[in-house]
Amino acid sequence: MKHSIATLLFFLAFSAFADKVTMTCPSISCMSCQGKITKTLSTIDGIDKKSVSVDIEKKTVTFDYKLVADSNKRAQEKNKLQEKLTEEMKKLGYPIDGDFVWDNNDNKDKKTH
């Protein structure tokens, strides 16, 4: 029971400060692509491993990212993450096309890479 409550509290705390991020990668075409992308994103600090979702048909990748609480540092943190993701996805052979879409449920924010 303690473990379940702790897990629930962690999830609630994470989701309260997490943004849902979506990016488009036109070269996603199969389950192998999905596995490689999921594995890579799961190693990046701040990305909730369980939230990584690769939609082969829509050619999108979505995940939850925990931002710092200090709103003054968020823009800088978003830019660093976008640069890292752009580089990592390109290395994998899945370059990002278009804007990153950040959705924190309070406001939607499009950021270009």
C-alpha cells in the first residue's frame, strides 16, 4: 500500500510540473524506428520514460518533460532540450521537421528548433 501511494504522489507531482512535448519526424516508418527513438529519449534527463509515445502513422513523438520550477529558467531549459533532441534525432536518422509543440495544459507554446 505504501508503495502505491508513493507512486501515485510521484506521478501527481511529476504531471503538475510536466509539459507534454510533441515533435514531428517524417522518417518514422516502422516498429524498429519506434524502439530506437523510445530507447534514446528514455535516457534524457527530465523525460518521463513511461510517457514516450511514437505514433508511426502520424510520424510524431510525444513525451512528458519535467521543467524547472523557476519560470525565468524555463525558456533556456526548453531551448537546450530542443537543441539536444534535434541533434540526437538527427544522429538516429530521424530528423525533426517543423516546430516542437509544448503543452502544459495552461497555455500552448510552439517553439521552433
